[in-house]
Amino acid sequence: MNSQTKVCLPAWIFEQAQGDTNEIKRLVLEYMKRYDGYRVIKVSKRLAICETNRI
């Protein structure tokens, strides 16, 4: 069963990217590697909206 969850993203991602959307995407995907089984659907404000496989 897939469910959606939100992950609060750290401020350093947005500070380091300095508004560059490609850099934000790269940093978010790199950060999310620590969340096993989470797939990023979109980034909204400072949240990663993710799909995860939970039982």
C-alpha cells in the first residue's frame, strides 16, 4: 500500500541553492537518500511530499 508523507527539509538546502531550482532539486534528492523507500513527488515550500511503501 502506498501512502503520502511530508518530510521537513533543512534550511541549508535552500540557503546553499540560492534560488536555483535545479540545485534545490539536486540537494533535495541527495538529502532524501537517507529516507529509505521514500520517493519524492514534489517540493512544496520547505516540505518534500513523498510516496512511501508502508504496510
